[in-house]
Amino acid sequence: MRERWERVVRYLREVRTEMDKVTWPQKKEIIGSTVVVIISVFLVSFFLGVVDLGLQRLAGLLLR
């Protein structure tokens, strides 16, 4: 049991050491990335909506 506890403590120390090495993005970078993602989602959803509408009408014509 003690060995398991020591492994957990060692793991947590290593995690802390690695977290100190992480370069976190600045607020401006996060906002910019978020805007890009939101715009991309709107563009892709619009495109898929148009494709869906076109396929729906095509299927309607074929099934008449």
C-alpha cells in the first residue's frame, strides 16, 4: 500500500513539474481563436443546411 501511495505522490510531482513548463495562451489569443471557431461553425452549418435542402428537393423530385 505504501508503494502505491509513493507512486501516486511521484506522479503528482511530475504532473506539477510538467504543468510549470506549459505555455498558456494569452487572453487575446483565446478570444481570437474562439471567434474563428464560432465563424467556422456558422459557415459549415450554413453550407450543410444548403446541401441538405438541395438533397431534400432532389429526393422529392426523384420520388414523385
